[in-house]
Amino acid sequence: MTIAEDVFRANQRRLERLQRSWPATVRLDDRNETPIYNAYPYFFRAAFPPLPDRVLHQLSLAFRLYADSIFIVDGLVDGDSDESGGLPPLRLLARQFESYRLLYDLFPSDSRFWDRFRGLLATYADACARERGFLPAAAGWLKCTEEQAVEISDGKACVAKVVVVALGELSGDERHVEALSRTIAEFNVAIQYLDDLTDWRSDLERGKPSLFLHPVYARCAGLDPTRVAPGEVIAVAQELYYGGHALRLLEGVIRHVDRAAALVEGLPLEEWRASLSRLRRHADDLRYGIERIVRRNVRRARWRAAAAAEIPGGLIRAGGNGTAGPDVAAPTATSARADVDAALTRAVQFLESAQLEHGEFPTYVHLDVHFQTEGRYDSSPFVTSFVVYALSFLEADATRMLEKATMFLLEECEAPGVWRYWTSRSPKRIDADLDDTACISFALRRIAPDLDFGNATQAILSARRPDGLFRTWLRPEGQPNDVDSVVNANVLLWLGDRPETEPVAAKLQQILAAGAETGSYYYYLDDLALYYAIARAHANGCRSLAGCRRSGLERLGARRRDNGSFGDELQTALALCALLDWCAGPESRVDRTVEWLIGAQRADGGWASRAFCTGPEPPGPPSYWWGSETLTTALAVEALAKYRPRAA
């Protein structure tokens, strides 16, 4: 049972006693669920000198009553006509009376608390008035920006800040009042993002469309939210989910939750942090679910369109060259996305031309890290796994490429479902390893979940050291082996969160927290490869890596150059993928990085070959380096495809 549930039950008993003084038709309480604000005094008590339990109980009940009265105010302002539990104005009167009576017992009339309470209420009232200026009947309809919506949500959170002002006044210690006020505001903004996404349909049907969804409504030409037809609701849903808006809203949830957590770092507020973590996990789960469903439906729509048009290949866009089918709506390119779409189209054409007949995307080995000397073709399945993963994010039809690549990867698979770095076409031999096995297995499962290529789980688990980290090579105990942080991140991507991978997640968080990235890997050349691998695993469901996000974003911010790049084309693509997987906010200037990456694209649609990994095995010094145009292009495609829903 959480602290919020404990406090809720205690307050229910107190409310029942207060209810005896009021008519049964004027209910002081009509909630069945547990409101989080009910427990705010207990969440934040540890940030202040100790207060008597009686004071906390009284403050909690007063705040509960007042907050509930504010919900009635919101309903009256919005014109809602729900009259359950008694007339709304009478419920408002009763709850505010009982709340003020409890507060006057704690704060004398000349206390500074009342002036500060008034100031917060005034800010709340101003936010409500500003919000009305963006309702459908107002002149500002559809002119609300996301920044304005955040400001209004922040203002409406001012009533919630009263509790920390009260705790500061009662304890005589106000050192943390500002930080706690801000963490509450960030939390409430995150909740508003989530509520607007969750309740958009009912809000629209009531004629009270959500502020954060104004960009969606603006894309639905002729929409009249005061008289919404069923077909228009479907159009809004299609734009919301397939236009990328839902994912942007969830990124907003995650961004503001992370800010809320950062504001209380170092304070002993475990229950509050746990609440923030639950909200973040919920948003992460929703994002993953929406991405999966949209990707599946777009792929289904594309296949239907291709079949209907009898076009064997090429760039077929659902809703463009074909129709999406009655149950699926595919996103359509807008002029604002033209540069990204054009870059992706050229890149896909380049990859088509670069794919070898047997399905491989080629890799080249060089004898110098800067690729000043000519590279030599070195047949490997490794690069192909990155191309397959990147193509899975496209709306364009890459079916033929994926089919050929899949057949190539399956041909190189060995029992019980493992891969080696060099293929059967290479004269060089090498042991099977966890890095190739994890990356290839995950890529195949992503595009073909039902594909049976064996089960190497036990073989992989057998490669663990006593400390729980994974060795790179699938070799008998006692033979030379090593532990590489990027390899371990890729193994975590494949196996997912489970007891056996907990030491890996802990070690990766430790590495980033200590700034010990360099030296933690042998086969990669740059910390960006580690950030990419960790962020990719986190974005694909490894919640155990959530603690890496803040450190990773800080390091990426320090690496960014003034022109938006992170070095060369490969480094910039890796960084951009990590930023997008970690839902980086506006401060990361992702748009500038995208501009630079598109500007670096060659006329043939590809990006330059750069060194990505190296050998031989330790302890030998790096002597040869691998990379290819198709690898850099694949990472650029992945980054641009993930960015595309953000394009305004």
C-alpha cells in the first residue's frame, strides 16, 4: 500500500465525521480513487524540520478539501453540468469552508501564509482566464502554442504549491520551498500532457478540446469542435497517432517528469521519486505500445497498397501511391517535413543500390582509423543488422531489401541461434560472439516477431562472469575473453530486463555516473557508440537503464558543436539516435543537428564511410578498423525516421 493510499483512507474517515454537519445532498467527498495531492504533505515532510503528526493530518485534509473544490471550479468554468453528489456551487461552498476552518487553526490571520496563498490563487485565476482565450468560441482558437499550453498548465498548478508553502511556514525552514514548488509544477505539467492525450476524445465530444492538441486540430481542416461528427473524430485520431503527435505528447510527459526528479535530487523524498518513476514508466509503456501499433498498421497498410497497385517495388507510401485501407490511416508528408522525406527517399535508394545480390550490406576494413587508405571488402553480418533495424522505422516500402537481408542473416545463423563477425563467404574464421548475436537477433525479431531462428538465450547466459557481466566471445571457460560495455548494452537489448541482466544495467549506470565510458569498451571507437547502445536498449523496453538518461544527455550536450554536429557523419547520426531515443527536450537543439546531418548527405543519397569498430581482441593494440557507407547511411536513416514525427 502506498503512502497516498494510507492517507486517503485516513482522510476518508475524517471526512465522514465532517459530513455529519452538512446535508446528505451536499457531499464533502465524491471520490473513489486515490488523488496523489492528498498525500503531498507526507511526500515532502522529510525536506523540512519535523512537524507533529496532528499538524500534517490537518494540513492534508485541508488541502484535500480545497483541491477538490478547485476541481469543481474547473468544471463550472468549463460549463460542465455534472450535478452528482449535490449542486456544484453548494459542494464548492462546503469544501472551501471546511478547508479554511482547518487552515485558520494552523495559521493566524496575520501569518504570511495568507498573502502567499492569495498570490498563488491569483496566478491560478489568471491561468484559467488565459485558457478560456483559446476555447473554440474565442478569437484565439487554434492559436495556442505548446509553450503557452505549458505556461497555462504551470499556472493552474499553483494551488498544488500551497502545501509546500504551508510546510515552510509551519516549520520555519523555507530553503527548499522554491525547488519543491517547481517539482510540483513540472509534475502537474506532465500530468496535463498525459491527461490531454488520454481524454482527448471525451474533451472533443464535450466541445472543450485540449490545449496541447491544438496542432492536431489545426491539421484537420474545417473542424468545428462544438459540433464534432463521428467521421471528424476518426480524422483527429488518425492525425493524433499517425501524425506523430501522440508520441510528442508522451515525450513531453517524460521531459517534465525528468525535470521534476532533477529538482529534488539529493533530498530524502523517496515516495515522491517513486511516484515520478511510476509516471515515467507509464509514459514509456504507452510510447512503446503506440509506436508498435502504428508501425504494424502502417506496414499492413503499405502492403495492402502495394498489392492493390501491383507494384513490385520502389517507394510506395500508404495513402500516397495506394490506399491505406478502411481501418488504417498512414501519415502524409507535409511541406514542413519535405527535407526529411527527401533525404530519406534518397537514402533508401542508395541502400537499394548498395545491397549485394545475396542480401548483405557490405562492410570494409581499413588499416588506418581515418580511412585515408582504400578499404577492403570484409564480409560480415554485423552492418546488415543495423540496416535492417533502421529500415524498420520507415514508412517507405523496403520489403524487398528486408527480405533479401533476412535471408542472408538466416543463412549465416548457426545453432543454437548465434552469429560470428565474419560470414561463411569470408576465408577468415572467428568464434561466435554475443555482440553480433544480440544485434542480429533483435533486428530480426523486430521485423519478423514470429520468425524461428533458434534460441541462443542459454548460450548467452552461459557467457556471464561471476559478477554478472557478459563476456564478448562464446568460448569455453578458461580461454581468453573480455568484457565490453557496448557489447553488454546490446546483450541487454536482446535479453531485456530480467534478473540475469540486472548487474549489466547497474554497471552501465555506474559507468555513466562516474564518467568512466572511455576504457569500458574495446571494440568501439567512441563514447557515442555506448550512448547509442544504452539509449536504444532503453527505448526498446529496458527500463532498468532509465538512470543513464540524465548523464547521457549531459555528455551529449557537452559534445555538440556550434554547427549542430557531433563530429563526423557517423558520430552525429549515433548522437542524434541517442537524443531521440532518450526523448531529449528543446535544449538539445535536435533540429540543428538534423539540418547538419541532411546537409552532409551526398548526392548519391548516402553518407560517408567512417570508422565504427576496431580490432584485434585485447590486449593487442587497435590495428584495423571497420565501417562502410551503408552503416553510416543506416544510422542516419534511423535518426531521420525517428525525428520525422517531430518535424513541424
